[in-house]
Amino acid sequence: MAKVLIIEDEKDIRANLRRFLALEGHEVFEAENGRQGVDTALACVPDLIVCDLMMPEMDGFSVLREIRAHPPTARAVFCFLTASAEKD
């Protein structure tokens, strides 16, 4: 199965995502903020990154830019999560 990195500052959301993905047989890694997420991505080189948009230290867009700048992680599939209901 796939290596999946969850970058999410809300502990309960992160735990639920981890549980669902692990039940499907995926190898799951976690990070609680953007900076930690980039470091974890570079260490584990995930196939999929599920990332919150609004987080402390680095927002999701900054995480995406930094991950795309490193060849080992540049091709990881990236999925954003947000609780924001605003279009912007």
C-alpha cells in the first residue's frame, strides 16, 4: 500500500485520518504543523500528502512549495484539507 503523510494541526482530525488510512493498509506518518510536515516528508518520502491549509509555522501553500522544491518529494500527490467556507 501507499505511504501517506498527514499534516494537520488538529489532533482529533489527524487521529481520525490516521485510523481510516491505516485500516485500509496504508503506512501512515503524521505531522502537527507545516514545518514538521516538510521535515517528515523529506525523511519518509510519501506517495500522498494530506495537508491542512491553515496551520502554525507554515501554511499549506508554503508546505506545497517547499515539498515541490525537493526532487525526492516533488512528485508526491498532494491533497489539501480546510475547514474554511470562504472561496478565497
